[in-house]
Amino acid sequence: MIELDGIDVSYGNIQVIWDLDMAVSEDDGVVSLVGPNGAGKSTLLRVMSGLHPVDAGTVTVWDEDVATLTPSDIVRRGFVHVSEERNLFGQMTVRENLEMGAYTKREELDEMMEEVFEVFPILEERSDQLARSMSGGQQQMLAIGRGLMAKPRILALDEPSEGLAPQITDRVFEKIEGISEEITVLLVEQHVNRALKMADRAYLLENGRIVREDTGQGLLESEHVKDAYL
């Protein structure tokens, strides 16, 4: 379980998160984090990943303080973050990118490669293709596939539909729903309607504060969410 307790987060002198509590469990299915641009959603994922420190409060990953762990330690414990930028190795092939994702699970590389190819058959078909030459949708699938190679217990996806055509977005969301049957997915997504429809639990983040926690359906039916985001 990932737990955030009373955290404050800043960039220099600018505070972006205030006294925030949040938890994501392995039993959650899909947890969606929604809110406007600049609310602090991506920052929260960076905090959970050990990539950005907190000014106050605590973040624990399966009962261990994130402050005592390196980002690779956090991956080994089962929290994997696929960033909005994807951060693929463009000069490397699809297979090589996937192999890089298994750096904490080298002994299970072949097994995980087969599982990823089952989820994303296109990656097997394009396994020798350079990542930079793939379409946006294929690159997003590769980024998610590389995250799966680390055998996560919780997979955090930051804006997986960013820059994708609607038809490709639909395919990516279908894949995410399938993944969530086996792995908890923490989803940060600007498509609020889609993110909440597939969520078992959801948080609404505004101006660096959690203003509401509910089921996905509960937030969808909220007049505030309807007026502001739908």
C-alpha cells in the first residue's frame, strides 16, 4: 500500500501540495486522480516514486518511508510510475526498451516479456523496430509495457491518453482496464469522464488539495464535477 499522510510539497519557494492525505491499496482495481492542469497530480506521482521530496508529512510504500528509499528501491517494492513524457529510448528497439524495464527483475525477463506481448501483441510484431519510429499510440503501449516488465503491484499512469487520437485513446483505455484486473492502476488523466467511469475509487485534486474522495461513480454524479469538468 502507498500512503500519504499530511504532506506538503514545494518547488523552491512555491508550495504546490497542502496537507494532503491519500492511500492506494493493491485491492483497489483502478484509483483515478482527476483535477485541472496545475493541480499537482503529476507532482504526487513523483513524490510516490521518490523523485521529489516532501516538505512535511510522510509517504510510505508498504510500511517503508519513501525518504529512506531510492527510486529503484521503490520499483523493486512494486510501485512503478509511467510518466507523461514516456521517456522511451528512441534509438533502441521495442524489445530493448522492454528489457530495460526489467532491470529489477532480470531473472523473470522472459516470463514478463511473454506476458507483455499477450497484453500488447503489437509490441511483439514490432519488437525489432526502433521506438522513435513508432506511432504515438504504439509508443504509449510500449511505455506501459515497459512499466509492466518490472512486475508492479501498483502501476501509476500519468496522462496515458496525452496526444493520442480518440480511436487510439479508446484502445489504450481498453488495455488499461484489462491490466487493472490483475494489477492496481493509479490513473492520472485529463479525460475526467473516462477516468471516473473506470475507477473503483477516485480523488479530486484542486489547487494542491484533495477536495473530495469517493467512488468513481460518486464523483461522476457530483454537481461540482459535472459543472467544472464534464
